[in-house]
Amino acid sequence: MDALVAAKYPFTSFAKKYLQAAGVEKIDSNALEEAKSRVIAAVREGGRGAGGARGTSEATRAGLVSYALARIMLAYIGKSGVSRKFALREARAAAERLEAEDEELFISVARDFFPSAAAAAGEYSVSLPDFLKYGSGLIHAGVEAGKVFMDRGDLTGVLREAITAKVMDLPKVRASEVPALVREAAEELEEELPKESFTGFAGKHLALSCVKKILSGMEEGRRYYGSMALAIACIRDGLAREEAKKVMEQYAGNCRRATHPFTAREALATLDWVYKHPAIRFSCRTMRENGLIGEYCESCPYRFKKRGG
Amino acid sequence: MNETGSGARETSFLKKKFSEHYSRSLPVPPALAQRELGFGWEKKIDYRHKAFASPGEFRSFMVSEAPLFVSYSTAYYEFPGARPMEKKGYLGSDVVFDIDIQHTEEPHAHNSLICPACIERAKEDALRLAEDFLCSDFGFSQKEVSVNYSGSKGFHLHVLSDAVRQLPASARAQLADYVAAQGLDAARLVTGAGDKTREKGAAREAIRGPGSKSRGWGKKIFDYCAGFVSGASLESFKEAGLTRKEAERIVSEKEFVLKKMREGNWDAVAGLDKLWKKAVADAVAAEKVVVDRSVTIDQARLIRLPDSIHGDTGLVAKKCDLKRFNPLTDAVAFPEGLARVRAEEDLFVPILGKAIEVRANVPTDVPLAAAVLLLCKKKAVLVQEY
């Protein structure tokens, strides 16, 4: 892979190898500024994320460093809402670039996420377990002999989900291990970011009466879907993972003990999945189909929406 | 205890018989040392978080305690006996599908004690699940799919593949929803078939559907609908709402219609559009397999141990080849022997290929398998064991 590809797709394993080979002698203020701009552009201005074409190998390396620094700063700040926006925009930008790539590069990026990805006769396939790691909508997919067949657009969509999850999967950093320069830049970045709308447990979705009912506990057979709805409400309300964890633990405690107990671990597994798929939408319809709620709540803002709401 | 319920004597009798069975034939789950086990004497699970390091230790427990119900975790754990769940060290989990149909839709003489017709229907569904979904669509080999009778009304299909062990609950939900057609939007697969709202004079949207090269649910719907067109008579088309003229044309041009369908054109001849709404719904209803989604999704589930005895029936949750399996003969734990029982009502026990009748309040000698079933169901008392 050449430098240009690494710069365009900084979340791939080949970009990581490129950066390791190129080496980073020192972190300068320019790199930190670029990293900050990358986050701010994504969060405040809806920018497309940095990366893309870079003229020189030095510039390429700078782009990769800014991506890596941005993620370290996001991990240090620990605001999942900001990380989510950053990841969504990085993934969107990458997906747009992928649409224009030739077949060879497209499939090599796909294989970085789905080792089984293959192209033949104008269509693409990934193994079923690979697809299930990130993909949704299996029911409408072309499933055959353990593979899921897709056109390029659909595979790009699944890749976008995968990229979002990977970018959001931030490194674990201890404050003491973060270089002072980076720490200071992260703190400056935090100051510059718009404040998150919801930091408590009473956001727009968590305040819905149906969600409150779910939080009060579900019976056996509905507990998994209850945890899914609750986790989606948490992420849509911008709760940090740690805040959402408290909500899920409360929920697990409220679920009636039946033949098989519903544990906090199960609830947190759902939470983790949802936080890796931040584009997931809150759906009254799905809640109804899974028997979590009866009729739409009288005051529900989603009751007249046919889809997604 | 009431007159016809399992009291101390009956429970003692059942435990003795179960113990004898387990001393002869011990079911052992794959990777025993990594499984959590649960046992029941009154309920299906009275006691869980039990682990065994070796088959010998497990055998001793089973023979001495003779539980009426034995369940094991679909999950593998580093420390399966640890509590709470978080300390077990989750390593992965098999994917399990549970088919448990109470009644068939078709009218039949339902036997509430144990119903051969309902079990047969569940067996057909299990076979379709194994062949059409797990092997054909999901690509698991026959060796990776272990099928067992539940010991009561249904069947369990365990996917024992490394490829699925790490799947999160959300992925398992997608698999369960796929086989049950939960959330399937047929309008995405057959477009234009519900186009009734066009303005007068406006062009009707062409009906496009899956073709012969489609996959997944598209392929299932295509096969069903093409099969319907292929096999339907003039009268069938008329019954489906077509005019005589439309029906005659489709019958006379059937090969052309089918050729176009294979290419994805579902309205090559006038009148076809009237067929699809019902035919597609029928296809989905015929092809889907209703499973208990919570069993597939739950990674910490305890499920009946294959080849253990079900304490509600005395039948073995036997691993089986569905094409050659009759639970009411092949899953009988106690095929030999007699016992005398008395029931409060007239009962009919279809077991071991016989129709065994027990008259109300008449002490009756019955095959041991029937006696165990009646005692497990708390429908009779033990009068005498032989």
C-alpha cells in the first residue's frame, strides 16, 4: 500500500504499519493543531474529516499522526458523543472515497475489516460471521451457503458501519501516560467543543414514558430487546458509556428474576454493541413489534412517524 | 399430594428409575469442564451454577441425585461454577434454535398428554430449519449442527461451530429473525405488487421480483411463487381473483410467464399482479420457521442436556436423525417393564407404537414408559411396581 492510500484510510492496518515504518520523532504543535481541527471540523462544522489526498510523504505522515493524536485526545476527554460524531464523519468520508476507488483497492480495504471479502462477476461477498460482526439487515440480504452477497453500495454501507465501530473503539489511555503536550491540547480541545446536550439520565429518549417503563424491568423473553431499546435511548441521548452503564445495571436489577436470570453482563454486552454502532436509530415500531410496548404513547413525539421514529 | 399427583412415593419411584437409566447411559455435554449445569427436581431448574471437572464426577452426581431435569449452558466459561455470572469468564457460546410448537394449525385429535401430530409438525419444521436455513443458507455443515428432541413437544438445534461462538446477542437475534422472517418486508423483494394508488391514466409501476439467481428470502419467495404458477390450474387462478380471460391467458402462456419470472419480471402477462400479494404472504408463512428467539439470543442460557431425560415426560432428549426419528418409540427411556397405575380420568397414551388406554379409577397395568409418562405428568398414582 502506498502513502496516499494510508492517508485516505488511516484506520486500516496498512496505515498503522505505514506510520510505524515512517516513525514519529516528535509531536509538534502543528500536529496537535491539526488533530484538534480534525475533531472540531467533524463535531462543530459537520466536516468530512481529514485524510484524503496528500502531496508528499511528509504530509501523509502528518495526516496519519493527526488521526492518531485525535483519537488519543478523544480517549483522554472521554466524551462518547464527541467520539461518535468524529467516528461517523471519518466513516462517511471514507465511504465516499471508497465509492470512487478501483476494485483492487476497494476490496483490500474491505478485507481489512472482513477477511473473507471477495469479488466475483460484479458482486461481492463476505462470510456470514464476518457480516454479522458489523452488518445489519440480514433478513433482506442475499444469503447463501454461509456467505452474504451484496452489490458494491451495500458492501460500502456495511464497511461504513465497521469503520465507525473501529474509529470509536478508542485506545485505553491513562492520564499519566499521555504526554503533557497532548494532554494540554486535549484539554484545550475540550474547552472549544460544544457542550453535550445530555449528560444526565433524563435526555429526550430516556424521558419517554415507554423507555421509563422498560427501565422499570421486562419479563423473560423481552429482556434482551428491552436492553437494546434502552441502550439506543442512552446513545441517542449522548450519554457517555460509563453513564449508560449505570442505566443498564439499573435495568438488569429491575428485570424480574425468572427461570433464567438476566444479568448486568448481558445488558452491558448489548450496550457495547450499540455503542459500537452509533448510527443505530431509535424505533417505536421495533419496540412494538418486540412486545415491549402496547399502543403508541399519547404524547410520544414519534407516534406519527412510520419508520425509524 | 392430591389423588392423582406425584407424591413422595411417585417421586421416589421416578428418581430410582432415572438413576438406573443414568447408571446405564450417561449424557455428557461437549466440553463438560467449561459448561455450567443446572438441575431440577420440582421445577426445571432448582439449582444452577454447578460445574464438573470430569465425566466421572458428573456420573456420580447424576446416579446419586437423579435429577428430573438436567440443563447445561450453551456458553463456555473459564470458571463455570463461579457466581455471579460476571466471574465465570465467558469464552463464547453455541448458537441454539428452539422449536416448540404447541399445536398444529390443521385440525387434529389433539392429545394434551403428548401429541404425535404436534411433534410431527415440530419435526418437519426442525428438518426445514436444518436443511433450508442452517445448512443451505448459513452454510454450516451437517457435522456442525447437532439436533435433539427436546423430550417434550419440540426440538433443539445446536450449532457447534467455532465460527459462531463469539457472535454477540445482536448477531444471534439477526439469525433468529432470519429463520422466523421477523421483520421481513416483502415489498422490498417484490416491488410494485401493491401498487393500487396510481392515478387514473398513470402508468402502473412494473412488478419486479426475485429471479432464479436470487438468494436468501428472495430465492425462497421466488421458488414458492414460481411453483404456484407452475402447478396452478385455470380454476386455481380464478379462485385467486383473476378473470376467466386472464386465467386462460396465463395458463396458455405459462412457460413464457415462468421464463420472465426467472428474469425478475413478475407481470409479463395481465392479471399476474392480482396474485402476488397473497402468494408472497403464503410463501413467507410456508417457508419461515417459528423459533423461540430468546433461546437463540441469550448467551447465558441453560438448555436441556441432549440425551438426558425430560422430567415432564420420561422421554429422552435424544440426539437424532430427523429423517428416521419417531420420539414416541426412539426416545423412550424405559422400553421394557410394567407398572400398575390409577388415573382420575380416562387417558390415552400413544407410546411405543401402541395405543394404551387407562380408565378412570381403574388400576391398570401399563408399559413402564407409559407409567413414567403419567407419573411425570402427575396424571396418575403408582399402585404397584414390578
